[in-house]
Amino acid sequence: MNHAHSLSLSPVVQIGGAVERPLVLDVAALREFASASIAPFDLVCFSTGRYIRPVERYQGVQLRVLLDAAGVRRPGSTDFKRTVFLAHAHDGYAVTFSWHELFNTPVGEQVIVAYACADRELGVEDGLPVLVSGADTVHAPRHLKRLVRVDAHVLGSGHSP
Ligand SMILES: Nc1nc2c(c(=O)[nH]1)N[C@H]1C(S)=C(S)[C@@H](COP(=O)(O)O)O[C@H]1N2
Ligand SMILES: [Mo]
């Protein structure tokens, strides 16, 4: 009936694909995980070089913590080493992360699903929840607004020592 209030409803993030336990997490559920924050940075577009704006300290949960909760490393399988993650936004925008990048480099420490900025709660109109990679050289591409799902994809067909 009244769709105007839909922006005020709590958004939901799903973790799915090649995981043991697909998850559906609202913001309250995101807040139950250990919180992590990333330092302020300038938002700059990769494609055009356009300076967008400075952003303050984001706070949220590390993406790798959510992926661990969903069970990316399945028992008896070494597929995780050729797994990539596709993160999808509400508008169809999508970006990639690799298992190595998130779990086996310092980049992963600063990839967070953010629900607050400068100690203020984000609203959907701010992009809640924002998936952001704090260690990227150019930040805008992986400053993904209104994250809706992250899917694990196992690429190729390598052997599993
Ligand atoms: N959901 C979503 N997030 C996105 C994008 C998008 O198209 N959709 N574009 C990215 C890119 S390439 C840029 S440059 C910035 C643009 O930010 P702005 O819309 O605040 O100018 O958002 C990033 N995050
Ligand atoms: Mo961009």
C-alpha cells in the first residue's frame, strides 16, 4: 500500500553462493559482530579521476568475518584458494574481491560492511550498508553503496592437495 516508507526499512545483506551456511543479515545482526573501522580517505572516481568528497571514519564489520561466519572454508576442500567474491549493490553495480586479498593480505583488514560514519548511524540514503575497501589506491570503485549480497564463486577446476 504505502511504499514511500520502504527506504526507512532496515536493509538486509545476504551472503551466499559457495558457502556452507548462507546468511541473511539485517543491520542489527551486522552490529553483533566485532566492529572494525577504517581511517578517513578521499573518495575519487577511478574512471574519470573526479574528486568526489572526503569521507570520515567508517565503522562496520570486516567482510571476512561475515564470510567466515557463512563458512567459506568448507571441510575437506581447498577450493577457497580459487574463490572470488562478487558483491552486488541494490542498483546492479557489482565489484570483486578474492579470497587471498581478503584473508591473506593486509587489504582484507580494511574491507568492511559499514553501518556508521563519524560515529553517526548511516541511513539508506547514505548508502547503508556501504561495502568499502579502505586500502584501495582509488577508493570510489569499491565504495559500494547499498550492498545487498555477496556471493562466493569457485573458479576453475584445479586439484585439491
Ligand atoms: N551502488 C553503487 N555504488 C557505487 C557506484 C554505483 O554505480 N552504484 N559507483 C561507484 C563509483 S565508480 C563511483 S565514482 C562512486 C560515485 O559516487 P557518487 O555517486 O557519490 O558520486 O560510487 C561508487 N559506488
Ligand atoms: Mo567511478
